[in-house]
Amino acid sequence: MTLSPAGRWDVARFQAQVKRWLTPRPRVRSLDPGSPRPPGSQRRGAPTPAIAPAAPQPRISIIIPALNEAENLPPVLQAMQAATQIEVVVVDGGSTDRTSAVAAAGGARVIESAPGRSHQMNQGAAVATGPLLLFLHADTRLPQGFEHTIRDTLAQPGVVAGAFQLAIDGQGQGLRWVEWGVNLRSRYLQLPYGDQGIFLTAAAFHQLGGFPDLPMMEDFELVRRLRPLGRIAIAPRAVVTSDRRWRSLGILRTTLANQAMVVGYLLGVDPQQLARWYRGLDKPRS
């Protein structure tokens, strides 16, 4: 028997209805309003849960004491351009060159101070706004991503302060031996020096009263005071510092002079006398 188009349509509808009757329906579990819901499910009309914004990264204040550093500052400041959540404070100790103008052109805040590295760094810390402080020499370049390295290092349990490994911008195996010795000392003795970029929280810095008022060895003494408070961590990145001191005095003479300063300071020699002796090394030898 041949069905009309209307008849065939009625048969198709009947077959579809029978298929729905024979197909078991999934059981829907009734949820209590306070019970957890399956992933991806949400009550109709319920507000979409807000996604918590990422916590803001703590601001880092980079404090650079400077005296006649117009030539060295541009690459130092350039290395910071891509960093986020930082401020740069250059503390000019009475330069006779264009240090202040160069620093301002590089985006730094410039303040004037009496000369003396410890005094200049304390002045910079007094106006800094960040909860983290980094003290950096004016001839030392930071590695890319340094801000993340600083935050990650200080977030480690038991760490009160940190510094970078040291790389010297110069050629020769002698400088490589100097780098090796510095990094070995700073890692295993927890005694980094200022040319490695010392960083810590502003709270810890002010708790200690800042840098001691010394004509030199101020970084050495600050680290000594920090060590009872926690670990001094050495970050797995290196700053690059100028080789001008080693180039001027020679590698062996510079290394021996640095060690003599440490020994003299620990033996109680007047820091003023040590500073006069150290500055005298720059004078031409007859």
C-alpha cells in the first residue's frame, strides 16, 4: 500500500515518539542549595563568581649613590627600562659633571646629598616609597627580569636579605678568577659586598638603623648586622659591574687591598684611616 506524503509524515512522527519512550532519561540529582554543584553547573539566575584580581607586586625602590657618574649611568638606567613596579632614586653627592641631568633624563628621581656612600644611601632610603629596597652601585648593570628575581629571593623562608652573583665587565682569566672567588665567598659565607647589589625589605633596613655612618665598609657592616636576623641569599642571576677598579690598580693589587681592608676593619683599625689608605692607592706611584 502506498502512503501519501501526509501519511508518511505521521508514521515518522509516531516512530520518533516511540524512540523517546524507549530511551531511558538521565537521572537528575536534586541539589541542596548549599551543596557543591558539579563542575560547570550553576543555578539559573545565580551571579557569576567574581575572579579575584592578582595581588599587586611589591614596589622596589632602587637607590643609586653617585658622584661624577654621568658616563656610567646611562647603561645602568637603560637596563631597568623594561622592569615593572620599580622606582629609581639617584642620590648625587655633589657631582661636577652632568650626573643629575643624565639621571633625570633616564627616568630617575634625583636628590642631592652630602658626599659619602653610606650617607647617600641612607638619604635615598629615607625618600623611597617601595617596601623593598635595592642598593646599587652607579657602574653596575642589573640582569633582565631582576625585579622578579628579587621578589622570589626575598619570599624564600628564612631569608632576610639577598644579593646577586657578580660578573665583571672585562676580559682576561684573572677577572674570571675574581668572579669565582667573590661568588664562592658570598654564597658560602653569606658575605656579599655592595657591588653585587644588596636588597632587603625596607622594614628590615630601618629596623637596623640603615647603613652605619662609615667612610667605607658600610656594606660589609650592614650584612654583618643582618646575618643574625636570617639568611643572606645569593640570587641565581649576576649583575655586571665595571672593571675600572681592577683596570686601574691591577687585579692582584686590588684583591689584596680589598682583603686588607676587611682584616683591618675586623681588627679594629679606625675606618677613617682605612679610607685614607684605600684612597691613596689611586695616586700614581713614584
